[in-house]
Amino acid sequence: MPMQPSSPQHVLVLNCGSSSLKFAILDATTSAEIISGLAERLGSHSPLIKYKFQGEKHQLELADGQAHAAAIASLVQLINEQHLASHLIAVGHRVVHGGEHFTESVLIDDNVLSAIEKTAALAPLHNPANLLGIRAAQHAFVTLPQVAVFDTAFHQSMPKVAYLYALPYSLYREHGVRRYGFHGTSHYYVAGEAAKFIKKPLLESNFISAHLGNGCSVCAIKNGKSVDTSMGLTPLEGLVMGTRSGSIDPGLFTFLTQQLNYSVEQIDDLLNKKSGLLGISELSNDCRTIEEAAVAGNQQALLALDIFCYRLAKQIAAYMVPLQRLDALIFTGGIGENSDIIREKVITQLGFLGLNCDPQANLQARFGNAGMITKPSNTVSALVIPTNEEWVIAHDAAVIAKEQ
């Protein structure tokens, strides 16, 4: 008898923010996207859900003030109306901060929820929102396994010399103050894809991965494992970002409070929401807008790009210390995948590593042609690899669901 095709195995992936809910259903065996969307302005005026299904875009309006529970209830109704529920095998949740509790994705139970709550002090803008999404999904999908996938988990392989700050050790021992790193699912995914591209086992490969979007981080990956990363206790440390300052002199806090009478809340707002590309350019946090202004001759826009690229190149070069040997530099994320200008500026500053940008390949990478953007004769390759964090979450959730 001919073999019967196996039933589709779909995973609902949820990424819950404080006022938004990003969702997708993916086929866990093929990575094909079935439906995807975003619920935004949750808890405020005119919340709505935008989604894409079978190539068409749709929109659902929610009542004023409705938040995550209402958004998930509407999502459940949508899933049922489109007859997508029967193939669901799990719900995968992106959780920003797992602290030292989690080194891998886990099935959510009361102990896991408690650990995520305890870690909320390290990510007050993210973990409470992630918990909202988990609890709403547990209520809506009672029979489905719920799996947590942590941004920080991939970086738990970092050694102490990389993750400890030069602060009194008691702050680490008693309060968990250390570098944790973020974008772990993205760095993990693109490293695996890069190993396939260079035809080398991941566990024998050394990469530097630059995830560049509104948030930016670099990760040093040695023999397939994270050994250092630029983000720290929070996603504020490290590179210049869209609206975040990245690393600064901690003495700035004293100056701002004593000389300019800033409050703690004002400093937090300044560093997280008014700095980075936006702060320097005084135009926008959108790289595309800044690039257009720079090409038109705006000197502050050009300065913002130059600072962004200089700090990025400097961080990449620093990660040769833990790696010693580099197989490839990876660009990913919205900016990393689409900005040929930034990639060329960075690669030009890293010529001493054996990198030499291929202008034509670099330009072509803007149009979805992922792959090598350096010349084949280079000793080290630079690659553009689109990230797929949703696929990592779906895959991990499916594997854990099958184990139950």
C-alpha cells in the first residue's frame, strides 16, 4: 500500500510586548508560514489586528482599551474560522529574559512561570508582557503544550570572563547582576545557516553574527556556541541602536542628575528612547530615512551612520580575541539584511581581517539574494543571512511537544 502523507504539524508562535502581540502559525516540518500578524496599540485607543493569510492582508478592529486577552480571543476565533486549529500541536512563546534559570527551551509549568516572574526585575518592560501572553494562551488553548523559548538561553555558554562585570561580586551572587545577552534565537539560527553555506559542521565553525535592527547586538560564536555578546544585563548595553545609546560612561548618570537635575525615569527614557541613530541624527530612528538624508547631504545623518558603523566594526574586531580564528561575518536583522551602505562601511573598516566587499553582490543582497557579499578570494567571508526567530521557536516547541 502507498504511504499516507503525514498530517501537518503546526505551531502557533507568540511574541508578546507591552502593547503588542506578534503571532504566526508555522509548519514545524517545512517552516512554511500559514498565517502571520500583529495586534498593536493594545490597552489604548483603537487597538487592531493586522494579519496576512493566503497571500492577502486583512485587518480586525478591537474595542478601545482591549488588551492581550481580547487580542488572543480574537486570534482564537480567527484560527477556528479558518479551520487552522486541528493541526496545532503546540504554542511557542518568545520570552526575552530567562536569567541563569534556562539554558534551553522548556515546557511551561508552574515552576517555569515562577522563574520568569522572578527574572522580571531584569527585564521589567518585557517579561511581564511575555507572562500576559502565556497566561492568555494557556486559557485559550487548554489542551496544547505551551513552550518558552528564551532570548538569553543561547548565551548561557559564555564563560565568566565574558559575562561578569567588574563590580562587587556580591551583586552577581545575590542579585544576578551580569551580562546575559539577547537576540539569542537569531544568532543561533543564522549561525546554523552560515555553517551550511560554508559547508562546515557548526561545532567546528567560528562566526561573528551582527543582528542589526532597531535593537542591535553582536555575538562571538566559537565552535557553534556563544562565547561573548554585546548586550548585557539589559538590551541597552553595546552597539549604537535605533533609539538606544548603547554603551556609555556610567559617570553620565551623575552628571545628568547633579548638573541637569534629571530623574532616574528621565535618564532611562533618554538612553532607551531618545538616543542612538535618532539622537545623533535628530531625524529618525529608521535607518532608511537616515540613509536617504545622508545621500542628500545631511551631515548629521552621515555622522549618525558613521558612528553606528564605527562602533559596530570596533565591536566585531574585539571579538577576534575570544575567537582567534574567523570563518565568516554574518549580517542579519532588518538593517543587516537590507542596508548595503552600512555593510560596505563596516567591511571596509575590517579589511585587516581579510574581508573585501564585493559591491555587486552586496547591492544584490538588498533584494533577497542572501549569501556571500565578499570576493571569493577572501580569506574570511561576509554573509547576509535573513533571520527567522519564529522558525526557531516553532521548531523547539514542536520537539518538546512530541516528547510529552
